[in-house]
Amino acid sequence: MDVHRTESTRQRLIDVLKTQERFDIRLRAIDEADDYDTTMGVETSEPVEPWETGKASDFTLEHHMRYSPTPVRTIRRVLQACDVRFEDVSFVDFGCGKGRVLLVAAEFPFRKVIGVEYAQELAETARSNIRRARPDGRRCHDLEVSVQDAAEFLVPPDAGVCYFYEPFSATVAEKVVRNIEESVVRHPRKVVGCLVGRGLPAQDGWDGGASRVGAVLRGRRGWSLARSIASPDDPYYDAWLFTTGGERRGAA
């Protein structure tokens, strides 16, 4: 019995690695066609596994996912679909990695763009990319990278768009979502949660794939699915926008 279980586990691991290899080949083709890194003078394309970082603890390996960038066209389409006044809110990318999403978000006139990253090495790369990136088209000039566990991040009172590209487990996502909800209670406002990526196929057929953050938000009181967005790059990067909260009292 143990032999069969071991063989089954080994086969699942092989299948995951094969899927990941096909995924990386597809992403590389998308990035090469877009040529974003070369154009901007940065490096955001190469994936990084959790065990390659200095914080490769058992908890990290279990609850934090690999760094892999979202295609640029997908990021832009998702942010364009957010029903907020960019000038009034800050943007937060949970699990910002090398900072690609931050750079694209800065093309929009957000009040501030913030990245949250647990791995010091990735955070330093993100900061370097922000310094090096060509400023053409940048409309937000206040960019910050916070090095800490996302579950411990104090959500700013003006955070209006929160971005998630499969950064961590449902365990961590539960804490992050609760922090967002508590921030909305303290500072009433509308918050848009951008969930990008289908992950592995869903077990129950939910159209939002197996997004771990989506699993937390689905059916959660106070959150509603506003719309789904088809990725212009690949169906894997399809996105879902959830909203919670509302306008501040007295807002026009």
C-alpha cells in the first residue's frame, strides 16, 4: 500500500513538473514577443522557486508560491477594468516578486504603488528594477516595496486596488483578506481585489480555477464578484475582480 502511495505521489510530482515546464515555455514566448524587460531596462521575466530564496523555511515552502511574472498586456487589461478613481487610491501587489506589476501599475495615476514581498532577494530586485526602469509613461512616482509576510502587512487606509497573482496558500490568503476587511471597517471605502491566474484545474468546476485567494473570497460575506476578464495573452491568466466595502460617507 505504501508502495502504491509513493508511486502515486511521484507521478503527481512528475505531472506537475511537466505542466510547469510547458507553462514556462509559453510564458517565455509571450515575454519575448512583448519584449517588456528590454524596452524598460529591467529584469522581471525569470521565474524564482521558493527554495531559491534566503527564507526557504518549511512554512515558506508550504505556503508561498514561486515567482513568475504576469504578462504585461494582462496586467494592463486588469487594471483598466478596475472601477475606481486611480488618483484617490493606493495600489497594493501582494507577493510583488521582481516588481513587474508595480511598474505597470505606475502607468496609472495611483496615489501610491506598494509591493509586499516576503523574500529579501526578490524585494531588492524589485527596488533595483524600479530605480532602473525607464520613466516613459510613468504616472505614479511614489513606489514602495515592503519586505514582510503578507499576513502581517498593515493595509493602508487608502488602499483601493489589491492585486494577487497566486502568491500564497489559502492559509495566508485568509489572514490577508481579513486584514483588508478590517481596514475597510476602520476606513470605509470600496476595495477591488484583482485575482489573476487559474492555477490548477478546479475540483468543483468553479470558473475561477483554483486560485487560493479566490477560494477564500468565494461566498465570503461582504465580497462580490464584479466581473471576469479574459486575458489577451493566454486563458491561464484570466482574471476575476471582487469588490468589498463602499464609498466613504459624505463622498460625492
